[in-house]
Amino acid sequence: MRCPVITIKKYPNRRLYDTSKSQYVNLDAVKELVMNHKEFEVVDSKTGENLTKSILLQIITEQEANDQQSVLTQTVLKQLIRFYDSNMQTFMRQYLEQSVAMFLERQDAMQSAMSGLMGGASPLDAFNKIIENNMNLWRQFAVFDPLGAGKKNPNPTDHDEN
């Protein structure tokens, strides 16, 4: 069953209004809709014009401003711009859409496989388990002392003489 499309109205004062919740929202809330795979559209409150693409580009622009989270390098952006107004523009759009979809499918498959290998644990849980096992091994190793070197002489001035 498909969920209804959430309508967000953009007002002249640049505020966004989520009609499904009857409240004003910001770009972070719209980003959450994307992250949660919710269907939505952003429309101009006066004209009804669909502004979804413009809002999505605004979210990407904010994300790309942080170089640590940047996906699109300057080189990639320049190459994308070169495709506009070329006879390859339609092909490029389809190629990018299919490539990203394929990448996400492979990512999901890889995460499922890794989850199966780790018994359903998150990567952090699996890492913590490995650390815990290693610490237990070191503790066992510290207890094992085949030469008796772990026995300390209670009086350091006394020396064993043979």
C-alpha cells in the first residue's frame, strides 16, 4: 500500500508548511522525509508550481558546502555542466539515475551480507565484540606464566643465590 504524497507549501516569505502535520518545517525536516523514503512534493502556495527539485537542490547545496560531507567534486560538477544543452543530456540523466540506483542496491546487498556474517549485529557491535575477545585473550595470557616470572620477590634487596 502506497502512502499518500505529503504536500509542502512554500510561501512568499520562503517558509515551508507541511500540510500533513499542519506545521512549518525547515530544510532539515524535508531532508528527513528524503532519508525516510517518504513521498512528498513542494509547491508554491500561490501558483501551485512544483518546486520540489529546487528544494532538493538547495538541500544538496547545503550538504556540499561542508567539504567533509561533499560528494560532488569540482571536477564532477564541471563535467555535469558540460552535459547541459548537449545531445547527451538525456542519456546522462538516465545513466546517473540508474547508476545511483544500482549503487544503492549493491550497498544494501553488501550491508545485508555483512549483517549476516556478524549475526545481525551492527558494525560497531561486532567491533566491540572483537575488542572484548582480544582483551579476554590478553587476560588469559597474563595469567599464564610458564616460567614463574610473574612471582615477585617480596623483598627486592634479597637476591637468590645459587
